[in-house]
Amino acid sequence: MPSLPRLIFRAANVLDADGTRPGSTVVVEERRITVVQQGPILDVGPLDRLIDLGGRTLMPGMVSSHFHATYHELGSRPTPFGLEEPPALQAVRAANNLEKLLRCGFTGAVSAGAPFAIDAAMKLAIAEGLFPGPRLMAGSNDVSTTGHAGDKSFPWYWEVQAMGAINRCDGPAEFRRAVRQEIKQGAEIIKMFVTGGHGTVAPSEQIEMTRDELSAGIEAAHQRGALVRGHIANREAIHLALDVGIDVIDHGDGLDDTAIERMAESGTFLVPSQLFPKRFAEMMDGSGLGFGASMARDIERALDILPKANDAGVKLLCGDDYGALGLPHGHYADELEFYAKEAGIPPLDVITWATRNGAELMGRSHEMGSIRSGNLADMLVVDGDPLADISILQDEARLLAIMKGGAFVKDELAPLEIPERDRVSGAVQ
């Protein structure tokens, strides 16, 4: 029986968390990578597609591990959280933003929350082929207590009974029920607002729930195979969350040496998402509202400690509040350059946050996040070397190809294709 056509990349500069492997050959058959080796490969078939990358970079697709598909100029209007737009409009925007994320080179996404079970619907729609999107880990409504930072409404909305993006609960029993409701509706990762701060209307030192409430919610999620992530912006709450086994700490303002040590030991993930407050502080500077300078100091402290967390082996992740005021959707790779330049993180480490670590959060490090045989062919061809200039990942024109599961989302490789008549002795030379 004749073999199926393959996709063969030669002279590739393979880049993943293990570093670079110049002069590599990578073979894709159907959905997966089947060969990764140095030098040429023999027996190129007449139907195989042979691409000469000429030293261009072949790297894994990236993962945005804090993604709000429905956000659109969040914070620009004083309406209850999640009720800013009709649910149908939010769903259409979510589909558009997820496709946009994929076309920026992010083949995976982990939600940080969305209302009306929109994430679960988006995951089904992508699976049905209704629109091209990343591999999506669906999120939940924001689970927290009455009057927490996301549950603050302006007086003329006090009588609104619809919950929007909020699942309001008080006491351990209600937390268990809320988490189970979210999982029933398709959530795979539960978002909890553990504190205020980091762009919310409540102060960062405000802890929004008790230890028993947080513990009950986490236990309920883990019993049903879901993860829990928490919006956390003070030291005390970080340690509280670590005590009760949270999976992902979002923001982590107030991180200290002890927390770093504990997170590295427990394998707890951290998504610093400092680009949004940086952009927001710059936008507010000179506004006369008086908090731009204090936000800038908080950001500086957060960026100062990130290299220590990175060096200690904390599992850091990329992702931010894209769609919030001052940080529009579509510029997802900006944060990679931000962490490399503003926090001094080595570019390879930042790329590891966005690839291997993101795949691990999704529970798929066995088949995603690296260029190796057996993995899904979720890959990018980049015209240039991101280790020399990580900003090139922001330039969609430099992304010559985007593949998800061996299928091209973008394919501008025709000029690099070697026709059969020009192949030498059936081998990749």
C-alpha cells in the first residue's frame, strides 16, 4: 500500500524549550510530527511536500494561558460585569478574538473567564469546524462572594438581577454548588476572584473569600477534574491559596521569596499578566485621578521579582487581560518582548512560558509545546530568529506558516517549496 504524502521541512532552525537545533529535518504525517533529526532524510516520495526553510525558525505554536475571549474595551462603560453587551454579540466577538489569537501564532488558549458559558460553546464550534480557533480550555463565570470587586454595580444597576459574568456565592456549600454548576455548563478551569487589586475597583489588600470558601471550591473542582485559577494581588492571599491547593495564581502581586519557594515545590502556575497594568498606568498618567504613579510602583516591584521566580523554576505562563481598556485584542505577542526587555527574562525562557508551560497547564505536555516525534503538529514557521529578536513574533508577516494538527491555518511557504524535479537522488540534501 503506497504511503500517504508527507510534509517535510529541511534546513530548519528548530526552536523549543530545549533550545535550538539548526540544520534539522522535521516530518509531518497527517496530524503529528513523525521525525525530528539532524541532517537529511532519505526516501522523499514523489507526492511529499518538501519545504526548504533555509535556516528559518520552526517552533511550537504558543499558548495564551490567560485569555478573555469576550472582553471588548472592558472598563469603558459603567455597566454590571458581563452585561455590557447582549450575549449573542459577546459570542460573535469571542469567535472573532479566538480566530485572531490563532492567526497570531497561538494554537492554544486557556480561558480566564467568560460569561454565559460562551467558552464552552466556542470550544464546540471550533471542534465542529465552524470557525478556525485554537485548542481551547474553557473557563467559567467569575466565582466569588457577594460584593466582591467584580460584583460592584453603580447605584442605578442595583436592581439588575441577571448575573452576567458573576457566579455569586457565600459560604463553603454555595462555593461547592457554584463550581459544580460551572463544570456542568462546560467549564474546565474555574476562575475565582480571591482579592481585589490589579485593575479592579477593590483594593489589592481586600481578600474576597474565607479560607473555607476557597478550599471548598477547589476541592469541588478537583473532584470533577477541573482546575482553579485565582485573581490574587496580595501576599497573604497568595499563601492562603497555596495552602489550599490552587492550580494557577493570576497576577501574583505581592509575591515574596517564600511564595516563590512554595510555588516551585508545588508546581503551582503563575501568570503575571503585567502588560495590562503597565499600559493602563501609562494611559492614566497625567489623568489627575491620582493612581497612575502607585500602579507604576506595583508593576516595578512585580517585574523585579519575576527573574527570581523564573530562576527558581516557578512555572510561569503568558497571557493577559487583552480586550480591557488600553490593551486591545490582536497584539498578543507584545508581552513576550515586554518580559524580555522590561523584566530581563531570557527570550528562550519567555518562549518556554508560551509553549511548554502552556501545554502543561492544558494537561497536554505529552503532545504539545515541543518539536518532537509523536507530538501534534502545532507549529509556526518564523522568518527570523526569535532568540535574537523576540519582537518578530509580533509581526504577522514574519509568521510564514501556522499549523494546527498538521493543517495549515496560514501557508505562505510556496516560494520555499522544492519541486520534485529539483530533488537530488530522492534525499533531502
